Amino acid sequence: MKNIYIIGVGLIGGSIAKDIRHLNPEITIYGIDSNPEHLDEALVLQIIDAKAEFGDLKNADAVILAVPVDAAVTILPEVLDLIHDDTLVMESGSTKVAICKAVEKHNKRRNFLATHPIAGTEFSGPKAAVEGLFRGKTNIICEVEKTAFKLQERALAIFQVMGMRIRYMNPKDHDKHIAYVSHLSHISSFMLGKTVIDKECNERDIFDMAGSGFASTVRLAKSSPDMWTPIFKQNKVNVLETLEEYIQNLNRFKNYMEADNFEAIHKEMSNTNHIKEILNGIH
Amino acid sequence: MKNIYIIGVGLIGGSIAKDIRHLNPEITIYGIDSNPEHLDEALVLQIIDAKAEFGDLKNADAVILAVPVDAAVTILPEVLDLIHDDTLVMESGSTKVAICKAVEKHNKRRNFLATHPIAGTEFSGPKAAVEGLFRGKTNIICEVEKTAFKLQERALAIFQVMGMRIRYMNPKDHDKHIAYVSHLSHISSFMLGKTVIDKECNERDIFDMAGSGFASTVRLAKSSPDMWTPIFKQNKVNVLETLEEYIQNLNRFKNYMEADNFEAIHKEMSNTNHIKEILNGIH
């Protein structure tokens, strides 16, 4: 691998680029982005070696797509149209069913590997890119059997230099489970932020009272709406299921409080406390 | 101040003890706790210099109460009964109305200062105590005018060595606002943890998919039910109000999704994004 193209040089694409630089000393990383300012920033920050355009993709050994999931569905087939027979193409978004469906009948389907490297921060853009973001984190690979074996190996070499743990899963299961452990957290956080802001907007001093617990719980409410709206749209059915269950649990908690059943409140919290052990190992 | 008594040598009491040690070199810190193991641990960890009992409080220059808020309501009047006329007594729980009411007619009311040093972690017990936990954090003082001026000064000396910023507020406003910026976060976090555990309890591998965002959002679900149940009980009216509004906001988000109104979803998130600026300064 010498020529790697990153499409979307933001938090995820930029962080992948920073890790990939260690793949081999002769590598050249090219950036493509619909936002010219981001592309300039990525060049100045030495995240990429040069700017490129879609027409250049014929020279790629690997293409990594890191754009919002609605854009990915459109761009991915176009990328597959442009590459040569031996190019690896990967996409890294937070939904997998729609992406895989978009290229299931493409004659270059075997050049594509569907991945979800699970890492991130609440920030976005090239300035948010950090080396080592993915180290020790999980990468979900979907429909691995549909990717040419030689190109799977090339992908694994990339994930090895990124330090990722690999898990294999079908797109449907991926989208269902990720709704619980990622998408729902974002909604709970955004709506918590909204509830407090709506109430306290005229009393800014009140936020002096907010401690690190509040900051931690609403951290994800800083996330990019441009990235998250298409995720909720593509994973609507699963996300609605999780949201429904979450609201039910909150209503049950409220009913216990209204009935002064604080024994039940204590029990609900105790039963959830073992999240401690579950979270061990997540950083 | 030479003899300081900490009642409740857990996360909060233990962390205060660690800071107070820097107050002056001659200080002796005594510990009182209903849990004998915690008291032994605090001694071994050198958080306290010696164990004590309620009968010893007559020797105290200052008493700091750091117990669950239901216990505080009972213990605080007893402490005031036992101290001499020149002792400062402070309480540090997360609710203030019930505490202040419990001693409003006590003949030693002027010896008492109601405080809420807003800091903590999701851990508990003496092992969770850390030096500097309160540095740069906010301490809410309630009904300051009801405390003897000389004892206010003594308290401020303690808060200065802890590095806290002081804010003054009446108990009613404290309990109302803290419900939004602290108590609600704990419920949202506990119920998020519950929703995911209920769904995924048979598929532990799924938690491999959980990233740092999930960990951050459910962090507070590790908190102690013994500490939090009495808080929700004492602050029931305010907490129910915040919970009602939170559930309404989640339902609105769900309705937008069901109606495929993703423009509204984007707008909801964008409007909440300025939590970024609000959170600047909270660590």
C-alpha cells in the first residue's frame, strides 16, 4: 500500500490518517473533502500529504470513506465505479444496513469492506483528529465474506497499525445493538441538555452548580447534528425501539417516586449498579 | 482550629479530611462512622488521625457531617445538642431544605452552616477519597445569615484551603436548581444503564461495542443507591418536575422521528449544541 485516499478528513477520517502514517514510510495520504476549508486545515496540520479529487481515485491502493452516513450511501457506489480492480474501499459510519444495501449488487462489491471503528469524541473536523484514537477499541466488520480475501488482509494490516480489536457481525445485528450502546446515549444526552437549558436559560449562574457528573452525562450533546441526524434517520426502527424502552423505564421510575415507593427506587438503582463490571475495559 | 471531627468518612468526608490536613500543622482529625470497617480503613489510609464517638464532640472546634441526607436530618440536631458554644458544625449533602428545616428552631442554630460542596465521583467509601477533589469547584452556602459571623469565618478558612468558590443561595432555590443540574442526570444515567442491561443481558459481547460515549453517559449509574435514594425522597417535588420535562422532551424527539421530521431532529440537536459554551469551565 502506497497511495491511500481519505474521503472526509474530519474527526474519524483525520484520526485514521494520523495512525496510518505509521503503516510504512513510503505511504502518501491524499485527502478529499466537500469542505475546502477542512481540506486546507488537514493539509496544514499534516494529516494529509496532498489534496485530491474523485478522478484521482484510480491511483488508490486503499480508499477510506469517513463521511456522514447519508453521504456515504451516495458516495460509496461512485467510489467503487472509479477505482481499479485491486483497490480496497472501506467505510466507517455508525450504521451498516443501508451502506451494505447500497452496494450489494455493485460489480466491485468484493473491493468493499464494511467497518465500524467504534471510537470518537464529541468534537468534529480535522482539528479534532487525534493519533491513537482507535487504540484498544473495537472495530466491527460486517459481511466479511463478501470482500476479496486479499483485500481483507490489506484492511487487517491497517487495523493492526491502528491497534483495533476486530469483531465480525452481520449488518442487521450491528445496527440493532449499536442503537442501544451508542445511538440511544446520544439522544438521552441531547434531551438532558435541552431540559436543563430550557429551564435555566435565564439563570446562567445556575451552571456554576453543575458538577462533573452533569458534564459527563451531557457530553455527547456537543456532538455534530450533521453527523447524527442521518444516523437516526437510517437506523430509525432500532433507535425508536430503544427510545421507547428508555421512556418506559423513566416513567416507571417516576411512578415509583410518585407512589413514594423508594424501596423500588433503591432496587432499580442497585440492579443497575453492576454496569460497573460491564464498563470495566471501556475507556 | 485544632480538633476537627468528620462524621461519615466516605468519598466526601474522606476527601474533605485530606484537604483539611493542610489547614495547619497541629490539626487532629477525628473520624466517626456507623460502619466500623470504613472507620478502620480511614485510619489505615491516614485520612483520620483517630477514631471517635459522639460523646467526644464536646471537644470539637469543627464538626463536618458527610452522611446520606436522610441520616443527616436525624444526626444534625443530635450533634448540635452535644457541641460546646463555640463549635462550627457543617453539613455537606445534596439537599438543603429538609436539613435546614430540621434545625431551624434548635438553640444552637447559629453554630450550624448549611453547605453543598459540589464535587464527587461515582465511587464511595474511604478508598474513594481523593485530595483536591473540591479544588476549583463550587460550594453553595445556604442561609448564611443564620450562622454566627465568627463561625462563618472559620468555615471560609476551611473552604479556602479546599480551593472552593463560594456561592450563596436559599435552600429552596438550591434544591430546585440542583434537581436539574445534578439529580436528573443520575436518573437519566441509571435508566439508560437499565435499558441497555435489560436488553443485552444475555449478550455480554455486545458491550464490546460500547464506546467511550456510552461509558460517559452511564458513568453515574455506578453511584451508590444508599446515597441517592434519600436524595430523591427529600427532593421529590423538584426531581419529579425535572423528570416530567425530560420525558416530555424525549417523547417529542420520538414523535419527530416517527413522523420522519428529521429537520426538527437536526434543529433540536443544534439548539442544544451550545451546551458546549455552558460546560466550559466544568471539569
